[in-house]
Amino acid sequence: MSAPAGASPAPPAAYTLQHLRYRPALRALNAAAGLLLRLAPRLGRLERADMLAAARADVGALDLGGDTFVEAMDHILAALRAAPLTALARVVARQTLQKAISNRLRLAAWRAAHPEVDAVPLRAPVFILGFPRTGTTLLQNLLALDPGQRALRFWELQTPAPGHPDPRRDYRQRLRVGEASLAAAYFVAPEMAQIHAVTATSFEECWPLFFNTFHVLNYDLQSGLAAYGDWLLDQDLRPAYAEYRRALQTLCHAPRGTGGLGPPTERLILKCPEHLWFLDALLDVFPDARIVWTHRDPVDSVASYCSLISLNHRMLYGQVDPVAVGAHIAQRFESGVQRAMSVVDRRLRPDQIFHVDFRALRSEPLPVLRQLKGWLGQPHDAAAEARAVAWLAAERSDKPGQHLYGAEMFGLEPEALRARFAGYIDRFQIPVGGAGSSAARLALGG
């Protein structure tokens, strides 16, 4: 990742993303971080041995649950050291990576104390995948409304292993960690409220569990660490998926009678776009998985996602190069869909995968939900319908139409981009252009 060579043109006035550089408050915070690093350089030191020692001292444990993460961590650290991070970003990166190490330590400690975790069944889990910004959040929330379904909340994804023997105190502690993390994120990127609103108790993508394995494509997708992403895409991710499975078993095993969450349930409802790139590994570790693939005009999903991740680029580098972001994401999405289609052809039975069109989901969510639940064998009665209607009627800061963006801001020409995805569009008969096309305002949102 390189910093922009020069000033980027201002975004159109209608767009949600208006600031391509740090706001005054963040410039001041970054200056303070620079001073802090001069006084205490270790706070921004991105070296494996130093971070492992600090995490072990903080957690009070030594077992890291194996060493399969080491090579991946070294690639992430090398990419971060080569990137033009701001002083603020170096502090944040150090804290984020050290938290992942701490999570590894706590997960290993919980499994050592509770060997029965490995026997926790994960029966036919549902994996909602598809490009980011294709309705996966909507679908996960609707499916998870029913009793007997288990989606993962932001707070537990941030700290997947219990840290206190009292379940209620543990819940409060982990909830506070999630709330503090979100408060910092919204301060740095207030636009998140319109693009993808998150609360400590909302259901979210499960990629943070891969964060603890250090095999996580989000470091490439959201941060532009292309050298790390190139390396990761050539790796066998089955060991990382095995760790991910154990983390899911821990979350289903640990005491959960707090915060109104209820006991462990039989079916997991998971969503994560990253699974597109690694579907082979997922199926090796979860052979009975049920796959739900959401589809949307690639122009819209690429442009919407570029707008979202520009917030992270701005935080890391102090400024955004929209054209570089657009080129990188278009290339990665193209590789992701090609990899996923290959796996579908080679090893997925027709009854193991369900396809959802974004426009149908947005315009008529209830019929889509009923059809999907019928495929899953999940009952849908009058009470389930009422729950779905109530959820859909709830006010959200990121409701459709709140996120405004355009492909041209990221150097993307819609027809040229669609030509790159022609095989994907034709295969799944994806509607393109029209009301959902990426222009100044999206009637369908997302």
C-alpha cells in the first residue's frame, strides 16, 4: 500500500464519504500519537517477539494454541512495516494485533480447562456468503430471529473466550470491550452510521475469529496490504478453518445465560464474504455446511464496499486514494468470484447451496425469507412472520438510501467492470443497471 501521490479531487457533494483526509480532530490526535511514540516507542513497535511477550504478560498464560499463526503474523507485520502508517495507525495496529494474540491465549486456556469443547456439535451450519454489500446482513438477521438459531454478536466476536468465571460479570466485561471498540471506531469514522451501523449486540460477520489465526483476508481487503493478500490467497487455509471451528465450539459451549442471549442452540447462522475466496477449506472443515450465496450487480457491490473501506484506509494512512482502492477491490472481487464458482462446480451438490438475488431480497424480503427457510427446513409460522415484519420496520441509521456513493469516484467505469464479471453475471442472471445502479443515490441502499 502506498500513500496517494497527490491531492484527490473532492467527492461529489451528495456522497456519504466526504473527507479523504483526517479531520482536524484526528490530525490533532495523530500529532499526539507521534509525540507518544517518541516518548514510548514500544507502543507502536510491530515486532512479533515483543508483542507475544506483552500479550502473555497481560493474559497471564503461555499456551498460544499452536504455532500455525506465526508465518501469517510475520507476513502481516512485514506488510504493516512497509506501509505508510500514520503514528495513530501504528498505535492502533499494535493494539489490534496484540488483542488477537490475547484472544489466542484465552481460547487455548479455555479449551485446556474444558476439553469437552472439542465435542460440541455444529450441525449443518448455515454460511451466508457473497460480496460485501449484497444483503448478507439483512439475511442473517432475518434468519436468526427464530428460536433455535444462533448468530454471533459483535461483543463475542471481539473476545470469543470467557475472561471471568462469573458468567454475568464476564458478559458485562466483554460487552464493555465491544462498546469501547465501537466508540473509538465511530469517532474515527462517523460515516459508519450511514454505511453499516454496528452495535455491541448486533449480529456481525465472523471474520474476526480468523483475525485470531492471522489468516484473514480483511487485512488485504480493508487495509490494502496487497503483499499479504497475495501470499494468503496461495495458502492452505484448512488449519485456520479448523481453529475457526474450535472458536465456534467455544462460543457455543461457554456459559451464555446473560444479557438475554439464552442457551446454546443447534444451528449457527454465520455470514462472512471472505468465505467466497476459501470455499474449499470451509467445506473440508464443515462438510455438512449449507451455503447461501447472495448476488448483486458487481458495480454496486464494488463501489459500495470501496466507500466503506475508504474509512479504514483514511484511518491507517491519513488519506485515501480512491482510484487505487477501486482498482484493488475490483481485482480481488474478480478473483473471489472465480474461485467460488470453481468450487461450486467441483464439489457442491445443488441441494447444498441456495442463491439469493439482492434486488428481490431488498424489494420483497418476506417471500425470499420464506423460500429460504423452506429450503433449510426451518419453520415459518405466524409468529416468525411477525418477528420478521417487526425487524424490517425498525428504524436504522443505515437504512436503504442513506449510503450514497458512485463507481466513478473510485475510477471504475460500470460497463468495463461488468465486462470483467460477465461470466458471473450471466451464470446467475444478475440484474444490472437501472434503479440499483451506482450513481449519486441508490434507491435500494447498501
